Amino acid sequence: NGSCVLTLPEAGTWTVTATRSGQTSDTKTVSVVDSYAVTLTFFSATITVTAPSGAVVTLKKGGSTGDSKTSAGTAVFTVYETGEYTVEATQGGQSTSGTVNVVSSTTSYAITLSFVSDTLNENSWDTISEVSDAGQGGNYWAIGDRKQVTLNGTVGSLSLSNFSTYAFIIGFNHNSGREGSGRIHFQLAKTALSGGTDICFTDGSYNSSGSSAAFRMNTSNTNSGGWKDSYMRNNICGTSKSTTSGRIMGAIPAELRNALKSVTKYTNNNGSSSASSAVTATTDYFFLLSEYEVFGNITYSNSYEANYQQQYAYYSAGNSKVKYRHNSTGSAAYWWLRSPNAGNSNNFVNVNTDGTVNNNNANNSLGFAPGFCV
């Protein structure tokens, strides 16, 4: 019919001819190939674990233990399938673990595992935060323990360049029913890892109300709006991690900023009010301490603050309330508290140079000694 289809039983070289009415056609050669080339690869990815030298590092997946290696600062594992892997390091009775989700063979994965040191300053802020999350801070460290913080940046009108200081613990899970659990409360600052001087930050307009004064509660002499609406809270402490310009948030190391936890603080947010309804909540990262949190009693602030607050363990233990100027450590300073004076419309509460309670005009620049939580 002008063409025909021939079925071949196997591959190879075939000759094709045709005959018709005693005639034979020419001969054609056809090569038929059934061999094809493919490249096959096996999945593999690497997980590099940074862990203290001498730690035994174990890799697990789905509850099954894979390889174990002794860290020489790092331990490198090769894995042959995707999925979530658990990496655990053990040493000296301590253990720590983390997870790595492997999704591609073209990616190298890395994880750092750290043990908790009984010396607070030897731990990263991330490790401190993890211990805090577990509510275990008091099992490793004590009230008053210190962690170095290097400050760089401008806070109000105060410029700080590589200023090394120490944050210290003032409470573990302080007032957690109201303020939030899984938090270690710190305050700035001390001048040394041990001994040294308690300091607060002061600017060039200290104890005055000049236009360049930074560490004032408000730019005018009023306590209206209390802590919530104060210049100190919004422009010096800051209310978010992302708003940093001119605020203490912008002067702290990124590692500490990432580890900060918000805390719910109750304060008289009206001003010159003694009503219970004036005491309301704010959410803060950096905050000033209140009169009751430092002294354990009320002299000038709204008495209902005591119903929502607790005295910090550091101060209830009898530690000094006297702080000195950060740039003149022989000079005791007045330092601000966040509580408004409930009896007038001009003042917030402060701590005197002798450690007693007092109150001062809202637009005066006094010492700045903020608290924060990790």
C-alpha cells in the first residue's frame, strides 16, 4: 500500500529489501539503538556543629541515633536524606541540643550548641534567654550577677562610644503573674564585673531643664499621661525593637536586642491622680523602675501601684540604692523612677543622692538607670 511497518524482535543493524514481480530493490541498512545514558546521584548534605571542644556530639533523626563524634570546636556530619535532624552535645554532666531541617543537598547547614556556665558573663545573651525561657535562671545564677554590655550610639544628647558597662540581675520571674513568666530582669549598670560602682547615665544638662536635656521625664514640667505618655518612655527608652534612633535600644549590641523580651508594667498613667483606675498597663522593652519596685513602700506615687507591683529582689535584699554618674563615678546622682507624684501635676519620683526617695520636676534631666528583660 505504498508503505509497510515491520516489527523488530531486537535492537541491532538490519538490512531492508523489497521484491515485486521478479525484481529486487536496492538494500538499505538501518541501525536500531535501545541504549540510553543517565546520570544517577545520591543525596548528601553536611551539618557543621559548633560545640565546645571535647563535647560528644550525637546526630539523631526520627528518634534513631545516627553518628556520634567528639568535637574539636566543630563536628561535621554528612546526611543522606532530607528531614529534621536533632543534634545533641554532652560534656561534664551537661547537655544541650538543637534541630536542623535539611531540605537540599546543595546547602551546607550549621548549628551552634552552647553549655550554660555558672558564671553569667561567660554566657551569650541567647543562652541566657533560653535558660530564662525554661524558668531555670535561679538554678545557675544569683541576684546581682553581672553581664558585660558595650554601648555604642547616641541616647538623647548623650554619645556613647565603646562604653563598656555591666547589666546586673535584679529579679528572676519577677511579678510573673502580671508581668510575664520566663523573664530574667536586669538593670543598667555597674562599672565592673565584681566590685566597682553602681552608675546611672547622665547628660550635659544633668540636674537642669535646658533644651538639650535628654534624661528628663517630659520636655515640659508636667506629669500628665504618667509613664505611658512620657518623653522618657517614648523617646529615650523606646517602645519597640525597630525604633532605635536616639534611644537606648539603638546603643545596645544586636545580640542583646534580639534577646530582649517585652514586659507588662503597671503604673499610674494619668499623672496627678490617686485613683485606682489611673494604674494601667504598658508593654515595654526598656523601662524605669517604680517607687514601689525599689523601696517596697509608697511615699509619693499612687498607692494603688503597690497592688500591681513587687519590690525587686535586688533591692529587698538591702543592696544600695545610691548610684553615681557614669562619667564621674565619684559623684552620686539623682536618678529617675517612672512613678508620677500622685499629689501634684509637675513631678515624678526619683532616688536621692543618699538613696532616699524624693520627687523632682518632670523637665529636669536626672540619672537614667533603665531595666530590661531577657
